Amino acid sequence: MELQNKLNAAANVTNLVLILKKKTENVYRIRYDSQVKFTCFLLVNRSGSVLRQKLIRTSVSQMSPGGLPEELITEVLSVLPVKSILRFKCVCKPWEFLISDPFFVEKHRHQSQKRNKHLALIVCRPFTRSAEYYYDRDCSVVPFPLNRLLLNPSITIPILPHHRLRYKRCFRVIGSINGLICLFNSYRTRSGPYGPYHRNTWFRLWNPATKTISQKLGSIIHPSIHPYYSGEDRSNYLRFAFGYDKSTDTYKVVAFCPNEVKIFSFGDNVWKTIQCFPVIPLYHVVVVRHQHQRVNEGVYLSGTINWLAILNCEYFCTYIEDLDVPKMDQFVIISLNLNKETYRRLLPPCIEDVPYILPTISVLRDRLCFSYHIETTHFSIWMMMEFGVQESWTQFLTISYVDLQIDYESRRYGYDYLLYPLCLSEDDDTIILSNSHEEQAFLYNWRENRVEKTRITNSVLWMFSPTYIESLVSTGG
């Protein structure tokens, strides 16, 4: 009788989980066999096909008060959306403790990383151009599921009050890691070490899924505007990158310019000056028509931030329309280890092609990628299969402009057409490409050689929109 009561309770809990998941593609089923005393956890799609299966041997003594084995509860909850999990915290004290446990938070983050990809879309006021993003103070950040975008590229993205950055006293995104989005605000002050042209900048960590945000941290003073436009001293103009040191479980911001590099730790709220770059990153080298302001600001991967650089080049070359792009053997990737605070030089792939415009680096499949344009006809992506191993560079994809239906002659203002890879779909069949000339992104299925453009009615700045996952990770404040 006692076992039957627990099985009935288990059935009730199972029904509750099914109800919460009825709007999604997959559902969960739980079976308990009283003869051999095991619980079968099944993840099935709507057609009934089993996507995942796990057997857990249990006894009555291992049952939780709700009637299910504790291991099974952890397994089920870890694959639910954050919104549902937060509702489950009210079921009972054990579940509240479980959901707040760092082990569970990490398990849920790992599950989301595998199959719950989003883009944190930067949505601005209508007709806002990407060049104006740095000065637009009314942008919104909307985490949007990648699967929904692929299923229906023609949509209007709903903007809710908590999406708007101005309500968080911020106006720009630096990056997104583990479900946390790093925001910053910057305001001009009247006096400071750089005369009338300087700003005070501070940062906040925001978790859109849990709707929590940290305090304002890491205040730093730096020059106000880009020296190319101001004519001021060019050596102290700061850029920012966001990273994570897994060994200490600490999120960090790197502030960098040609003659100074500083690291801010959200854990202790302290700035630390470290050794300067061995080679100056590309963003601080050249301001020409061959590059977009979004790219080459630094990409995060596995405890490192990586920048593309040019060997033997003085910083801030003069703006020249016909400046030749360096040959491939002049490029190098500078990798900063956030734990050791040391640099490492990585070489790009050994290729004979001469890039038509400046290459870029990005991250796909948790691997470092090197992308470049071949003349005005193709776009090529190479992937480093084992981080730091030069011999592991593998050509992932070469896409024809014709396949992407790009009319190169129609490019705006005579500027070169720059493509930048944002992410891959969960099955790796489709790559999302932003571009420098259109307000829509390319959805290119490379297996079927089929391309589709998004048709989002909002003004989305794709070049600035980072990848994102839902998580329960704390903002620390």
C-alpha cells in the first residue's frame, strides 16, 4: 500500500511536469517498475520517438517526499526552462534547496548550453544604424530562442519593460557568458585626467532569465570618444571585453588600449593592471573601410579572451581608402589567459588566399574560428578543432556570394560587404550570418545549400547581438 501511494504521488508529479512542457517540442515520461525497482526517465518528442533515456535504480527509502527519487527530480528539473524551475521552488523546502544548490545550477547551465541556444538580440529604435549604436541610449536586449528564429524568420519581437537597458541605467552590451549579460553605462564628466574629453564607465551583470541584476561596479575613467574623431592622444582610448575565469568562478572585464591592459574582477570589485599586449589588437591598429566597428573587439573561449592582431604594425594607421589588407602571414591571434593573466600567440590557418578585407575571429561550437573574404566572391570559415594547436585548423565552410544571394554591386556607400558568423543551430546544419549592409541576417543551411533571410520588423543590430543561454547563475547582487 505504501509503495502504491508513492507511485500515485509520482504520477501526479509527472503530470505536473508534462503540463509545464506542453507548449514545447519535447515532453517527459516517467515509468516506475515495482518488480525490479527502477525508474525510467524518457525524453520523447511529439511523435513519440525517444530522444533520451536514463535508468535509475531506486528503493522506497530513496523516494523523496513527493514520491520520486531525488536523482530523478534533479534530472527532470535540470532540463526545464528557468521560469518553470523558479515556480518549482515553491513546491517544498527540499526542492527550494535543490534548485539553489550550486551543483544543480551548474548542471542546468550545462544542459542549456547543449540544447537551449538563444541570441540576445539588440533591438533599437527604428532606423537606428549600427554606427549610431554607441550613442543610442534606448536599446533593448531580447533573449530569443534560436529554434524559434529558424522556424519562423518573419516575426515581430515583443519588447517588454525589463528588456530596455535604460531602465537598468545602462546602454550597451559587452558580452554574454553562462546566462549572464555584461552591461555598461558611460557618461561624460567635466574634468578629469584627459581634459574635457573623458568618461566615467561602470558595469553590471544581468541575468534576464531570473530577472536579477548586480549593483554598479568597476567604475573607471577613460577618454571620451574615439581619438580618430577627436584628434586627441590615441594611446589611452579604452575598449572592453567580457570573460570568465572558471578556476576561480569569477567573471571579469578586460579594459585595453595599446599601452595599457587592466582586468576587473566582479568577485572582489578591483581593477588590476597587467602586462601590455605583445602585439596590438587589430581594433587599435586601423580604422579603415575594411572593418566593422563590432568585430575584432575580442572573443571569449574557455577562460581566454582572444584578439586578432597584425605583426610589426604601428597602432592607429591613418584612414586611407585604398589601404591594402596585410597578407595572411602577417596576422596573429593574441590569447589572454584570465587566470594566469598571461598572453599566448596563436597563428591563423596556413592558407594561400589573400583576404579581400580584414579577417575576423569568432566562436562556433565552442571552437575558435577564423573567417575571411576571398575577393568579392566567397566567404570562408576555418575552425580550430583543438584550442591552441596550430595543426588542428580545419576548413569548416566556404560559401559563395551567389549561394547567399548577395548582390555585391548594390553595397552601400561603396564600403566592402562584411559577413560575420554569429552561431550555429543545435543540429549544426544552419549558420546565422550577420552582415554590414543589411538590417536582416542570413540563415544558411549549408548541408542543403539553402539560404533564407530573416524578416524581423524590429530594428535589430545583428553585428552586436551575442549568443545567450538561460541559466540560474547568480549576478552576485
